[in-house]
Amino acid sequence: MFRVSDFEDFFSRRCVWVNGPVIVGAGPSGLAVGACLKEQGVPFVVLERADCIASLWQKRTYDRLKLHLPKQFCQLPKVPFPEDFPEYPTKKQFIEYLESYAKRFEINPRFNECVQSAKYDETLGLWRVKTVSASSGARSEFEYICRWLVVATGENAEAMMPEIEGLSEFRGNVIHACHYKSGEDYRGKRVLVVGCGNSGMELSLDLCNHEAFPSMVVRSSVHVLPREVLGKSTFELAVLMMKWLPLWLVDKLLLILAWLVLGNIEKYGLKRPPVGPLQLKNSAGKTPVLDIGALSKIKSGDINIVTGIKRFNRDSVELVDGEKLDVDSVVLATGYRSNVPSWLQESEFFSKNGLPKTPFPNGWKGKAGLYAVGFTRRGLSGASSDAVKIAQDIGKVWKEETKQKKHTTACHRRCISQF
């Protein structure tokens, strides 16, 4: 039944009918879906809480960041990277590519619109997406009514802040890695980096290059692989081998290559997991570290490896092995998580951790017109693959119902009406 409270809420906001899907998120995943829908001739609306596309890349990444994988594995559908871009494009180059991509496909997100809730109304048979807009200092509330909802907020929507005893008492500077820009601000300082993934390793290296004194907390086991072997991308080699060999054998070969190139890293405090790097990535989503120079700094002692944290004091940290370390600043390279549970009122498709319950490659489609892109734990290539499937799936229904001609484009059809 359509309840009175729903009726009142319906008219308390500016309601917007979307003649096509609503895409939540204007990062690479959302842009990829938008581009593919354009090719299908399907109109859409993109909602973005920030004031720009790819806000994670533009506002929450460090200056020295480059793509960790070769560019051919990171391009979005329909458009390769420019030929003059290096094999590992810089942060600035990747943002330029995304902005050019959005312009090429005429993707114009509605910025500064934060989705408060999204719920499927079984009575109407439609999705109701409620947002709050704070542009120009004025607060506005909207409700978008649509048949299809594409969740493109991704796996890295929110920073994960660990709860560590005494951290609030520590007098030094404490930031999450999403706020770290450059080691220049830490020159000459003792910095504790919490986390030993790709971000933790690269921030520690950056701190070294700016004459800081980093200590990196390594709580658990970690796979470290060379980014390249004999000038060839390790990831590319793995992809090639997996065409012919089983996963367990590819893992064995990768570890042999890593030992030949990097040597025995366990004596430096970096213990390898019992499960191979690719199997661990598939089962737990834990990405292996692709070394770009941090390991040599660890071997030389410029990056100090320490065990887990017991508690913080005002000017120091106590480790689980009893050691006490004086530190000036703390950088939390503790990763990110999905924010889907905070706004999507649905429990059948998404799990409590904000990821689709159905594993790759079938986690892109739910029921009642619900889709997910950018949750494959397989980077940009996984997001691109899902974006193509989603657009084809929606496009098929769209064309059947509207009897649209093959070459009709989305701009010929009005997408939004307000009432």
C-alpha cells in the first residue's frame, strides 16, 4: 500500500522523473556505464556528491601516484589512452583522460548531490532516490524516480579509520592516507605509517625521498611482487599465463619469479601468506603489493618495519613486541570501504559490507532494475567489463519497449522532467 507518510514525503521534495537509469557515482565506473549507455541510445542521469568527476582521484590521492598496472588494463570502454601517455600514466594524466572521456560522451553529472537513500517502491514498480543538494550554499532536496538504478560508488567510497587504543591521546598529527599529498610536509620527522599495502609502501617510499624517517606497521602477511620482470609487467605475465595454466600453478610461478627478482623478503619482516597472490585476491580481495622501490629502502633500513601496535601514548607508540617508538606523525594507510549500506535500502543483492553477494563475474545485476559496477575487486578492467554488460542489458529492454531505431542517440530524447 502507498502509505500516507510516503504520500507526504513524495510532495515535500522536488520530484524528478528520469526517463532512463539513475547512476550513483561519477567516478571511472559511473562514467564507463554512461558512455556505454550513450552508445545504446539510452538517456540517463548521473548523481555525484562531490563537485567534480573522479573525486577519489582528484581529491583523495597523493601527488606521486601513478596507475599500478599498464594503461591497456586501465582504459575505459570505447576509448584507449593516448599513445603518447607512458605505460603507467600519472595521476594528472589519468584525470585528464577521464575528463576528456566525460566530454567526449557528453556526460554531465549533477554535482553536489548526495544520495540519502534509495529504495525500490513495489507499489509503483520504480526506484525512489532521495538526495540533498548543497550547491551555491542553498540546501535543496530532490527525489528521483526511475526504473533502473546503477550503483557506481565503488569499493573505495569511504576511508577506513581503525580503532587503536590511545590514538586520541597522541599529540602528533594523525591523518588518513586519503589526506596525504606529499612527504614534503614531513621532512625530518619520524612518521609511523599504519598499513603495508600498495598505499602504505608507496607513502613510505615518498617519505624517504623527502628525507623523513618512516616506520611501517606490518601486522599481517603480505605478498610483494616486482612490478616488472625483465621489462614486462608482472600483471601482464599473469594474465598471459592464466590463458593456459591453472590458477594455482600461475601463483607458484609468480612466487618463484618474485624470489628470483626480490630475494627472500621474510628476513626483513615481510612474511608471505600461505595462499598464493592471485588466489588471495580472488577469495579475500587483498591485492598484492607491486614494488616500485620501497623494498630496496626496507633492505637498506631507510624504511623501518615494525610489528603491530599495542597502544599510543602522547608522544610515542607501544608495539606488541614490547618496543616503544617515538613518533611525530601518523599516517593511516588502512584502506577504504563501500558506503552502499548507508544509503541503499536493499539487502538481497548487496551484503552488509557493501559488496554484491554474488561473486565475479555475475555480481553486476540484481533484481528490479538494480545494477552494480566497480565492485569486482578487479580494478578498472573489471569495472569496464561490468559497464558494458549493464548498458547492453538496459539497452535491450529500452529498445524493445520504445521500438527505437538502431542509430538514434540519447540526445534526441528528453531525459528529465520535474513536477
